[in-house]
Amino acid sequence: MKKLLPILLFSIISSQAQVLDAVAIDVEGEAITTLEIQAVQQKMSMTKQAAVEALIKDRLEKSAIKKAGIHISREAIQAKVNAIASSKGMTQAQMQGILTQKGLTWESYIEQLTTEMKKERFFQEVILSTIEKPSKSELETFYNTHRSDFANAPKQMSLVAYKSNIVESLQEAINNPTKPVFGVTKENILASSSEMSPALANLINGTKEKTFTKTINTGNGYIAYFVKSKGNSQNGFVAVQNAVAARWIQEQRVQAAQDFLNKLKSNANIRVIRL
């Protein structure tokens, strides 16, 4: 829903732009009208206060981006359009047709897409740059504070993949792991259980450490995994430290964005005229 909010907000604002209305709030010289507030409130099922906050945030972000001089090239915009169309399995012309059906023009869509790309770049260049890489002790403290959240977190598994096109050769290698067998390759793998298919993760979890999984017919050959470790012998933090780091970064990103917005609001000239 958060990702849809900017586009929906933009379409609501754009549809009301030609309507004569009273200015409710002035944010750094940018007007927010009473009609905009009502439209966002009704169409987004928000309270009046939430709609006001969303519109103020929109104006503050646009003002900050403008002051930062963030620019997006036409080539970058077109590349983004192509990527979006490809991800949805459609052409640009088909995208344009869908937007027309929804009452949106291609120009307004590109304008909003450009704004979102500017926000993303601004976030990367200005806000994320304030986040310092955490130390191991910081991550351990974070883990201990949120230990229950990582009870089922993915663990790092150490495996050796034995592959061959001939099942008999693979079985010979499994019977004699230290002996080189012609036609059998070995690959050391360090992977998180979250990176595996559920079937493979279950297979490895059901296999004892220092033993082989059953042989799998991939359709292009045969493979079996020697399970060196499943993270069970590691202490709690070490086994899930990648998940802890990802969670820490996610929370820091949210906090950094909120802190920056609060700073913008505290320094901005916001005049409430009528509500």
C-alpha cells in the first residue's frame, strides 16, 4: 500500500488541479487546497489529519528534491518504463491503453514516475548516506533485544554439491567422498535457507550433518549435497547474523527517513490558512 500511495496521491491531486478551490495550507510556497484534502481523505479512506500529513509530506519532499537539484535523464526514465512494462509482461502501448482506461494521461504518468525516481535517488544520495555501517557489537545488541523475532530466521548452511550426468558415478563419489571420480564435479556452497526452494531446504533440514542427501534427478543430470553444517552448531547470533543485519538496515532506513522528514517539518514555513 505504501508503494501505491504516491501514485494514487498524485492522480487524486492532478484530477483536482483544474478546480477552483480555497487554499488550506501553504508549505514553502506550495499550496494545498481544501479540495485536495477532501479528495485524498475520501479516496484513500484516511482521516482528515492523515490526509493533511500525507499532502504536507508530499510538498516537503518535492521542495527538498528541488533544492537538491536532483535530475533524471530521459534515457533513465525510458529505461524505467521499459523495465516496468517488461515486469508486467506488456508493451508501452498496452500500458498507455490501461492508463487511458483509468482516466490518466501518459504525460501525467511520466511526470509522477519521474518524481518517484527523483525521490528514490534523493533517498539514496542524501538520506541513506547518513546511515553508518553497524559494528558486530551493535548487531549483537540488536539481536539480543529482538531475539524472539529471529527464532525462525534463515540460517547459513555449508554444503558440497556433487554433480554428474551418470547416476552410478555420482553414487561412487558418495561412497568414497575423498576419492576423485571421473565425471563428478564438486562445489562448495555457503547459502541461506531463504535462498533455497522450500523442497531443497526441507531436504537439507531432514539430512544429518556430515552426511549426504538423497540423489536428485534435475532433468539435466544428478546432484547430491554433502551437508557440512546447517548453522545448528553455531550460537544464535552467528547462525542468523545476515538476517539480523538486514533487519537492522531496514529499521535504520525507516528511522532515517522519518528523522529527515521531521527535520524538514521543523525548519519549513508551513502556514495553516483554513481546515
